Amino acid sequence: MTDRRPATIKDVAASAGVGIATVSRVFSGTGSVSAATRDRVLAAARALDYRPSALGRGLKLRRSGGIGLIVPDVTDPFCAELVAGVLDCARTLGEHVIVDAADGDPAREAEIVERLAGQRVGGIIAMPAGDEADWRGAARVCSSVVFAGRVLPGPPGPPDVPDVPSVLADDAGGVRAVTEYLAGLGHRRIAFLGAVPGGPPRVRERAFRAALAELGVPVEEDLVVAARPARDAAYAAAAGLLQRRGDVTAVLAADHLLGEAAVLVARELDLRVPADVSIAMVDDVAWAELCDPPLTAVARPGRDIGYRACELVLREPARRGRGGPVLLPTELVVRGSCGPPRAQRRRTLAG
Amino acid sequence: MTDRRPATIKDVAASAGVGIATVSRVFSGTGSVSAATRDRVLAAARALDYRPSALGRGLKLRRSGGIGLIVPDVTDPFCAELVAGVLDCARTLGEHVIVDAADGDPAREAEIVERLAGQRVGGIIAMPAGDEADWRGAARVCSSVVFAGRVLPGPPGPPDVPDVPSVLADDAGGVRAVTEYLAGLGHRRIAFLGAVPGGPPRVRERAFRAALAELGVPVEEDLVVAARPARDAAYAAAAGLLQRRGDVTAVLAADHLLGEAAVLVARELDLRVPADVSIAMVDDVAWAELCDPPLTAVARPGRDIGYRACELVLREPARRGRGGPVLLPTELVVRGSCGPPRAQRRRTLAG
DNA sequence: ATGAAAGCGCTAACAC
DNA sequence: GTGTTAGCGCTTTCAT
């Protein structure tokens, strides 16, 4: 059984006794073909197991179609949801998706963009790791780029990269909601476990401060800590915080890694949740519901973000980022990890 | 600023004052070019922001390169790890990966295969949902297909689809290890929460039975239950089991959905873990460590499986599935959710 | 070492 | 309605 090469349009044309243009018309749906001819062509194609080559078509049309998707890490639950959303939308629209993970490394991200450009993808969706400089070139390389779930780091005020639209979760709204919830429970010494400066723009931290200010609760700088986005750093930050300030009654973690760290440290310190400390976090990952007590969290619509971004990149390549980022609503999922604050407490790590 | 079309090899040739063949040679590394000429070409290319079109190259070479990856669900932690592994390997080898999710639907899976074939990918890696019939055609459509992390359902004995290699976790070994561990703790009434018949071949269940038999522990049919792969079905199965048989001292869940259900049901029934029931599961997902007590689990090397599958599909398209599936070792991660059995117990769901 | 030319499989004008 | 033809951007003999 020799592995013969795939049938081409020419084979089908010959076998059906028609010209190749007719075959093309049948498969691309363009032009008009008589029903009889169409049937003959279809029959021949089926017999030959013919499948139009996206390569030939793409070359002629000078675009391969398809979109590129760059995330930091496909195993991160939020990224995975976002990927799933993009896949859903692309499938609906009949496009394929080339996925790659940049692991937060701008250089690797740049390489991926380069490869995607070589593939002549129709658009790129990215949760960017690099900064403005890294993406300035990329935007030129591909007709349409959209950022999803995250924007470029940089000064708070101005837009990120000119003309790159983005679709994001309303993090500020989510953080405000959970902060108000915590304050409403009676908390006054709320700690914020956030990401390091220099990383993505700290909209969560800013929203936290703003919410506190609005509620008339003074912000204690000592309670706002930042960690690098890694498990050990997150744990260290959480441990440092909870040991240093035995009087915090609630911890708001800015992402699921930080939330995990908070839960682990609380357990290590024999702090009961929520009796001794309330814990809440951004990102409603699967374990939030499984842990004991289940964790109150701000759910970001990762799937919707991906879907929307894909729509943007595929359907509206013209309209570029006009009107600022698309903000999708978050939802505060209240579970058992937050309660009213308790009298002063002071603990240190055992051992 | 007009969005002019990308530079072609012809533009570069003209700009560098050489023939297009020379430019081709420079970029494909084939043939020999004088250093001086190479530099001129490179300079011209840089100036024009030239990037070879994978389309043109692919058409000429009659293959687009790249590989297709089909999983049931990218948000499933195991699938995500597998995807990450494939991505790692493909990146190393300079190939791109088209990913799509079939959601366990054979029809959707077939469509995806069809699309990938149209893209003329160099190979396909799949965690298959369909059965032998569905894949018989696919294998013909693409020169190299490999199954990863799962094989086709079907009769236990014979190979699955002729000539389709596969790389799998050693599930049987993992289940045997955890079963022996449980038995070693003193458990005699161990329940098995598995997948429905008709789904993937029940190697876990078979391994469980075999291990029990080997240990001289009689298998009670009543303690071996199966659920459809969905949260509600898993929960129902776990609840039914634990209520019906208040005397089980340990539960072995065949995947993380089932494990989740077991944990939730145990909590609902006010069963202390591991004092009242020990719980262990296959799949060492993130929450296993976060839940209280942390769950003992069989870790499957999802990432390695993906990596290996990618190597197989890319490097050894010739050697097709000779010597049966590649089996990668699992690891029993012992945490706090299993302990010695306790005296008889009898509980029912409150309300 | 380098250039000219022939296609790879397809679509889009343009004839008929 | 249908066939013919000219490329799309590239690799690859085959000359030079």
C-alpha cells in the first residue's frame, strides 16, 4: 500500500472531465456551476479523497487564514479558559488557531510572533509579556493584533501600543467589589497581595487603594505587598505579611497563585479561615470551591475574553482599538472564606 | 501610512541585485553563497522587513509543516499539561502547532481532522474521542498520527487502530501502586469510582481488580461504580456509593472529576478524611495539594506524554507504532488523605 | 557561485 | 456555465 500524495484539483478535474476552474468553483462556492456538473465533480472528489489544499489557496489569496494565539502558559487555568474561548470562536468562524506559550519571556514571545508572521496568519491574539518596545514591531508585522486578558506594562496614563485593541476583564470593578464586600463585613486592616511593580500595570492594586479611599479606610502601605509571579515568591510574600502583621483580619490576593500562597500560609500558621483571617482572591479557579472553606473569589470571564478577542481579530480588522479596551464584567463569587473580623490576633510561624 | 503587502523574495532579489534563487539559498541554507552576496541579501531583506512566506515554501514542498493537536478540552488540567508538552517539543523543533478541542464529540473530532488535513499538517497528535471507525479514515488522511494520553475505546485484547502509535501513562501501574498502598494501610472494602463502560478501555478498573486479586482481597461488585464523564454524574455516583455502602473505608477515584466528587460528597456527609474514609485519585491536579487534607494522588506525566508524542510524530514518521504503546511511568504522591481504616461506619445524607 | 525557468495547488480574469 | 490562462512566493534542477 503505497502512500501516494494527496489528489490535487487537477486530478479531480481530469477524473470528472471538467476544467480545474470548475472544480475550484465547486469547492470555493464562487461562481455558478450546473447541478449536474457539481455532482460529477463532487463524486470524483470523493472517489479520489480530494481535499482542497489550504496552501495553494492561501498562496493565491496571499493569506493563510488562521490566527495565532500567544499566552504565557497554557496550563494556567485562566489562560486555558482564554484559549478555550478563542478556539470556540475560531471554530465557529471556520478558522484554525496556532497556539504557543511564551512563558512570560519577551524574547520567546518575539520569536513566536516572527514565526506567526512567516505563517501569514490573519491575526494575532496575545496575552503580552513584553513591553511596548517589543510589540511596536509586531503590530507592523501582522495586520491585526489584539491583546486579551492583559495589557502591556507601562505608565498608567497613556494607551499602550498605538492602535492595538484589547479585551480585558474589569479587574478594577472586581477588586472594588470584593474590597467593598470585605469592608462591609467590618474589616479595616485588609492586606493586599499583589504583583511586583514593573510587571503588568497594577490596576488591581490601584483599584484596591481607590476602593479603600472611597470607603474612608486608610491605606496602610505596610499591608500592600508585591511578589514576583512564582510560587515561591508568592509564598514568601504571604508568609512575610502574615507573620509581620498578625493584626490583619483579611487578605485579598490579586491572583490565584497569591491566593494559593495565602491559603497555604494561613494553614501553616494555624490560622482558621475565616475566623482568624478572611481570604479572598482574584481568579475563580477550580480549587477555590474544593478547598476548605471554599474560597470567595472574583471570577474573570476568561472564556468570554478569548471569544471576544477572536471576534475582534477576525471580524473587525478595520476598526483598530478605537474607544479603548473592551471591558468584560467580573463576578464576585461569595463562598465561605470571608467572615466578620475577630479581635486582635498575634501569631508567628511555628518552629 | 499605507499597509503595504509583505515583501517577497523577488523584492529582496531586486533590491540586492541578485537572482531570486540566491535569496532562496540564503534563507533556506541550501547550496552555497559567497559571504559578500549573503550579506547584501541579508541587508536588503532587513531593509524590506522581508520574511519568507511559509505558504510559498509549503506549496513548493507540498507540506505546510506544523502539527495538529486535538484534545477533548484545553481547560482540563491533564490536557493542558499535555498541550504544554507538545508545544515545548514543537518549539524546540521549530514547528508550529494548530490546537483544537473536540469536547469528546467524535463528529467534531472528525471535522477537526478534516481541517488539519486541508492545512497539510505534517502530523496529528490526538487524545481521541471517537472510536476505531472514526479514526480509520483519519489515519489515511495524514501521514503520521499518534495518540497521546488515551487510546481508542474497543475490545481489550487487540491493538486499536492499525499502525497508530500511542504514548500513554502507565495507568495500570499507577492504579496498582495506589491500590497496594491502600491495602497496605489495612483497607479491605475499597470502592472504585470509574468511568462508564463504552468510554475509553477501562484499564484503570481492570488494574484495580487485578491488584485486589493479587492481594487476595475479594472484589465486591457493589463497590465498583462507573459514572459518565461529567460533574453531576460523578457527584451522583459518589453520593450513591457512599450512602449505599457506609462501610467502605477507602475510595479510589479514577480521575480528578471523580476525585472532586468524592471529596465533595465526603464533606457533605460529614465524613472526616482520612479518619472516616480515605480518598485517593488518579491525576495529581493543583487542588490536590490545596484541599484539606491534601489528597493522595497518582500523578500522570502529562507534559512528558505530550513531548514524547510530538517527538514521535515529528522525528519518526516512518516507525509506526511498532512495539505497542510507549508507556510513561506514573508516580504515587502520598499526602494526608489516606490512613488506616476505622471501625464500621454508617451514615446517610442529611435532609 | 549564481541566474533562468519550471512548477507546487489554487483562484480570478477573461474568453467562449 | 465552463475552459484557458496567468500568476501567488517559493525551491530546485540546469545552465553558465
